[in-house]
Amino acid sequence: MAPPRRIDVVLDSVKRLQRIGASANLLNLLQKQHPADLAQIFGDLPDAGRQSVVSLLVERNPRLAMEAISEMSPEQGAALLAGRPAEEIAKLIQELPSDDAAALIDYLPEELSQPVLEMMRRRESGQVESLLEYGEQTAGRIMNPNVFALGEDLTVGEAILALQGSRDVEMVFYLYVVDARRHLVGVTSLRRLLLVSPETPLKRIMTPELISVRVETDQEEVARLVASYNLLAIPVVDEENKLAGVITVDDVIDVIKDEATEDLYRLAGVSGDDRPSTPAGESLRKRLPWLGVNLVTAFVAATVVAIFEGTIERVTALAIFMPIVAGMGGNAGTQTLTVIVRGIALGEVSWANARKALVKEALVGLGNGVTLGVLAALVAWGMKGDPILGVLLGMAMVINMSVAATAGTLVPLGLKALKIDPALASSVFITTLTDIAGFASFLGLATIFLRYLAQ
Amino acid sequence: MAPPRRIDVVLDSVKRLQRIGASANLLNLLQKQHPADLAQIFGDLPDAGRQSVVSLLVERNPRLAMEAISEMSPEQGAALLAGRPAEEIAKLIQELPSDDAAALIDYLPEELSQPVLEMMRRRESGQVESLLEYGEQTAGRIMNPNVFALGEDLTVGEAILALQGSRDVEMVFYLYVVDARRHLVGVTSLRRLLLVSPETPLKRIMTPELISVRVETDQEEVARLVASYNLLAIPVVDEENKLAGVITVDDVIDVIKDEATEDLYRLAGVSGDDRPSTPAGESLRKRLPWLGVNLVTAFVAATVVAIFEGTIERVTALAIFMPIVAGMGGNAGTQTLTVIVRGIALGEVSWANARKALVKEALVGLGNGVTLGVLAALVAWGMKGDPILGVLLGMAMVINMSVAATAGTLVPLGLKALKIDPALASSVFITTLTDIAGFASFLGLATIFLRYLAQ
């Protein structure tokens, strides 16, 4: 249906030119691409060909090559560089703004990152190193320390002159104003500079109240502020309120995407840096612990079944339907859990409205349980010809889906109250609980009403 | 640990002032808040008090009230307005830019949205209506049609004059340049205006190559472009390449969040507009179909168990362990699925590298299966004293976890190729498949090796 995307056409050309060894044409084609597109192309090339294409560009246009590499995920970017000597990496990384450089260095193997930092230090690139001193996922780590600031005593005309002299500054839209000791005192905009005469003191057109974050602020909080106040950038200050850097909205978009991936991943028990491109061995090591926890809980649920082994021995048909009770509880619980976990992440659910959410979800669980329980009862009756078996199946489903909805609301809220990420541990709790409650309610009811069941 | 957030302090004050009936103080407090904070406060107020607080602000400061309402989700915002007469809603909605107005009207109940649009039309607010004519989730629907553009024949000095006269324009950072018939011909920036003399023709400092989208472009594609090229805004053109509007990065952030929620929701079988605040009856109606599909597939899996009823009758212990095989396959499949679905959404996985992803996931699945299968075999042996039962359990787990990994990769890629959202249908496929493969492999092996099992 859709026409081939331009980038796929370019990718095919890159592969063809590489195959026939037309390096000059290949280089020419690569140099016409936007760094973001190059990043995509590098990622899509087969492993065998990737390194040579990257090397070609690194040799002839190191800046563009590094810009492309910094548009990839830091894991992928660092992997592309890791084959080179530390000296060369240090030189290449200096093509990048220090926030991007820090992200890459952070993902280099230890035996490379240390000498690279050492060499950069000798060349007086202390900035990258100081960024790496801030905690992971903090504002300090993702900010750009090259922030353009105007002195508060300038006039508008002087400010415009200063701007004209600052070619190297990343996207300027907010103009931060600082005092003589670089304390952040206000903000103004290019547009406001244009609306007044050049003699106007900058102080007169600046807004002294502005939203800033501290270097140690969590990046998720930074993203929340930028998104809710519709900002294009947010200034970062140190503990003395001195301007330390700026975080632009494009970096915030990356944070928002990463945090969404993290939530999605955590619900499924996958760790955030386990990507399609992660080597199999590493993915295996990352996923095993979660599956191990699940195996333990699966055996706990199996023990519940084992308690009722005698009942199953007398009515084997119970074994056929018991996974339905457990599974449907799991599905209903996952629905509730997803709504609540995402609601917590987006700030829509908190303790303030928890009771309301609980009542609602319990009603939904009960409604789902009754509707589907009746249906399941009829089908089971039809399959096995025993109406009592159907009724017990339906009753167990009502119980389990109500349990699922209640737990699906309370467990993430409880974890949140304990300062544990609700996305992290909720789903294993819920499936364990719905398995246990499902087996226990169905087999328990069957044991109580055993003499009414066809044996 | 954390100090109370400023907004929680404000919320408490709002509740207190409302309780003691101090309307003047309450209004004063509300008027000092940022619209985004008001939106949060409105959302957090108990249902009973919300309407009266909103009404107070609507009466005294309708613009601020509407700005706050437009910062809420459109469902919530529309619900707050829905109690008022159409005439008043029409008047209030005109306080908003037309993209925000259209979003709200879209969520009003039919019996209100029609008269509201009718009244707005009489007051010549055709813009909102024309936005609503674009398809849902397209660029046309979310763009701001009030885009500031400069004629290509202006000089820089004239452009600055034009800018100074345009107080009402939403964040200007890119300056789009159009020809006499409003065809988009280029882009420049405020900063570049400042770097040249006023007599310079605008044409000389504009970039003729710029990234734009069409009114019918899907909002997800818009978000992808803005995010990958680090844009602050993207121009929207009609089929003749005439400038129709602009989408700013703050709207793109909303799209990115919504799409992430959508992916998360779809994997759990929840529809995108099913929020914690959705009434129970509506949530029930929205979740039942998905659970219904799951019930059907659960019965299909139950039928597989029924085929082996004779085997279970002879070795009841099989009923204890069969949910483990199915469940562990489901967990492993969900991990693979999540990595692949998110990889597709972020553009990291495509047909180009599908084989590589498949080989990797199959290896991970095999590795997980062998490791956990051996563990499970030992535990089952310990529980039941039958080593053969343990071996069969382990073998079934290896088979099922390999099936899970393979299907977890192929199903979303296949759905993607069929132009179906992989997040939408993948998870029910995977759990059904892992249930069936789990029961069939374990009970099948048990049937084959029945005479070696302790009965």
C-alpha cells in the first residue's frame, strides 16, 4: 500500500554502492543525509557491512559520522565505536556536545572509557567528565552545559550583539539572564528583544519568575515540567542557583520515550536496556531472573492444585476448566493493572482518588465476571453435560475476576506508597494471585460440592 | 521522604477555602496558578467540589478557566463543560485556539456538540469546524491553523516589522516563508534575521528545503519526524503545498505520550480512552470484547486438555504441572513480544533485520527453556518422586519457551506486514499459542511415555 519510504530507498542504494565498491559515490550519498537518517541507516545495515560504511564516513566526515552515531541509542553508538583505539575515540567524541559525548562514554566498555576520559582530560575537555559525575537519569547528566546567558546589566542592543557573536550555541529561544556571579535571575526571548528599542535595559523586559530544575532533579520530573508547562527548554541550576546548563525539548522527548518504554518493559518483566539489538547472551541473562521469579510463583500455584489432587482424581474434567478460571482472572487483572499503572505514571491516579478508582474497578471486575462466568458456565455444561460443573466454573470466575480487579488497583498503589515502581513488580503479583485464587476458588468449590458433580 | 509538592499544598488550600466559603480568596488563589497546575487541581478535587470551583473561575476569568480545561485530557475537559447550556459552551470555547477547541468539541456529547458548532458557525468561527473535518489522529486535526508566515518578497527589516505587529501568534521560532498564493517556499529563524542587515531580502537567508507534512499525515508520523529531526515545530500543507497550519513540539509531546499509552494499553487489551476516570459501565463495555475473545481462546486451549483427559485420569499429577508449562511460555512470549512491539514502534525492528531478531529471540527462548526446564524438572521430581515426570515437564518447557520466542517475534512482524497494529492483537495470539503448545507438548509427551510414569 504505502510507497517505499525515502530512507529505505537510500538504504538499498547504500547496500548496492557498498557491494560494487563505489566508495566515492557512497560517501557522496551518505553526506547528503540528515544525521537522524544516517542513524537509522547504520542501524538497518547488516552487521557485516555496517562497520565499513561507518568507517568510511568517520574518515572523511568525522563530525557528520559522530552526529549520526549520537542519534542512535547510546548502546548502539558505543558498540560502533568500541572497535577503535581509545585515542581515536577520544578525538572523535570531541566532535559532539558534551551531553551527547557523556552518554556515549557511559556505554563504552570500562577498559575503553577510562583511557578515553584520561585523554580528553589532557586536552582540557573537563566538561564531559563533570557531566558524568552527576547521577544517572538526573538533569545534570542530560543537560547541555554550553548554555547561552546574558548579563543582567546589558541593554537590548548589547544583548543582540552578544547573540550575533554566538554562532556555536544550540537552538536559542529562551534567553536566560544571569547576574555577575552567574546566578540565574530571569528569562526573556528573542521575540521580546525585537519588540523594544535597543537602549532598553534587559532587566526591563525579562521575566524574573521562571521554572528551573536542579542538577540532581530526576529526568522524569524534568520531562513532566517541560511537558506540562509547554516549555521548549528548561534551565538547570546548581545548589547556589547558578546557571549550570540547559535541557532542550528534544532531549525531553527522548526521556519521555525512554520512560514509556521502561513502563511497558517493566510490566512484561524486561529490563530497559534489553533491545532487539542486544546480543542473545545478554538478553538471556537479563530475562532469566524475572522468569525465575515467575517459575517460583508458578510452583506456588501448582501447590494449590496439588492440595486438591484428590478432587481432580475423582472429577478429571476439573483439570480441563481450571486454567480458564486462572487465565481469565489474569487477563482481567492485567487490564486493571495497566490502566492504574499508566494512570499513576501520568499523574491521573493518586491516593487522593484511590477509593474512587477501587470502587470502579471492583464494579468492572464483578460485571466482567458475571457476564463471562454465565457464558463459560453454559459452554462447560454443553461440553461435559454437567450443569453443576458449569455453575461452579461460573462462580469461580466471578470470584477470581473480582479479586483480580481489586488487586490490580491496590497492588500498584501499595507499591507506589512503598516508593517501589508500580510497573516493576505489579504484574508478577497479579498473575500469581489470580492463579492461586483461580485454582483455589474453582477446586475449592468443587471439593465442597463434590457429591453433586458427575464423577 | 519527598517534601509535599507545591501543587498538593495549593490543592489543600483550595479545598479549605471552598469548605469555609471564602470565594474571594479562593478565586485569588486560583488566578495565581499556571493553567497546567489548575488542570491538575481540577482533576484532583473530589467530584462533589470540582464543578463549583470550576464555575467560580469560569465566571470571573473565563480565559484562564478554559486554558486550564484545555490542559486536561479532552474527555475530562468536555465532561466539565457538559453540564452547561450550549450557548455558554460556544462562548467559552472561543477563548481557545481552534485546535484545542476542536479537541474539546469532539468529546462533547452529540446533543451538545451540534448546537455548539452551529452557534460558533453563526459567529463565523469556521476554523474549528474545518479542523474537525480532518480525519482523527491526522496532522490536520492537531495543527494550529493560525500560522505566522512571511511573504517571500519581504526584506529582513519588513519581516521584523511584521513580527512586531503579530502579538497573537503562538510561539514563533521558525519563520515560514510563502509565495503570493501561500505556497510554502522556505523557512528561516528569528536568529538569522538578527544576523543580517535590514535590507537583506528574506529569500537570501531562507532555507528552501524544509520538512513539512500534509494535512492527512498520521499524527504518529508527525511525531516521528519532529522527534528524529529534533524540530520545534513542523509546517502542515494542503494538497497544493499551501501552508495550512503548524504543529508545535508541545503538541507532539502529547501525541508521543498518547501513542505510548496506546501501545501499553493494546498489549493488555484495553482501549485508549479507558482511563481511571472513565465511568465503570463504559469501562466494562470497552473491556468485555477483549475478555470475550480471550474466553474463546481459553476454551480452545481447554479442548486441548480435554483431548488428553484419559491421560490425566491415569496420572492426576499432570494437572498440577500443566499450568506451569503454559504459564512460563506465556511469560517468555510476553517478554519477546514487548521487546519486538516496542522495537517496531521505535523503528528499531523492520523486515530488513527480522531474521537477525528471530535467530536471537529463538536462542534466548531455548536458553531460558533449558535453564528453567532443568530447574522445574528437579523440583517436580522432588515433589512427586517421579524423575520421568520431571523430565517430561522440562522437555515440554523447552519446547514451549522456544515456540513462545519464535511466535513472539513473528506474530507482531506478520501483523505489521498486514498493516494491523502489532500491539493490538499480538498478545492474545501469543498467550493462546503458548497455552495450546504448553498443554499439547506436556500432555502429549505424557501420553507417549505413559507407561514409564508412576500411576
